[in-house]
Amino acid sequence: MIRISRRQFIEKAMITGATLTAFPTILVPKARALWARKTVVHPHINNLRVVGITDTRMARANEPVSSWARQDQLVVPEVV
């Protein structure tokens, strides 16, 4: 049977943890432009027709997590 000391175990555990922590940075591409092509802003609107505008009068309430139907209900049509 191979005997391993506590010091060797802790050393190998730290090296393994550091390797597993650094591993995703090697595989994940750095450029966010690669992710942008896959992003769908709205299922019924072409991404080439989307413009980002911030105006607090455009919505009746601020709900960060909501469905598309709920977001459509919150829109103030006069301002948009």
C-alpha cells in the first residue's frame, strides 16, 4: 500500500483545486462578440432591428425578472 503523508495530501489537493479553478479560463473564449451572435433579444423581432434605449417613462414598473408577456403589459404605448 502506498503511504501518503498529510503534507503530500494537502499539497496535491491544493494543486488539483487550482487546476480545476483555472481550467475554464483556458476553454472559454475571451471575445464576447462570439456570444452576442447567439443572444436572442426578443423571439419575434430580428436582432438587427433592436436598439437599446433607457427611459424610465417607457414602462409602468421595473420588474427585472419577468416573461415576455408581462413585459409587453408593462409598456406605456404613448411613450414608446
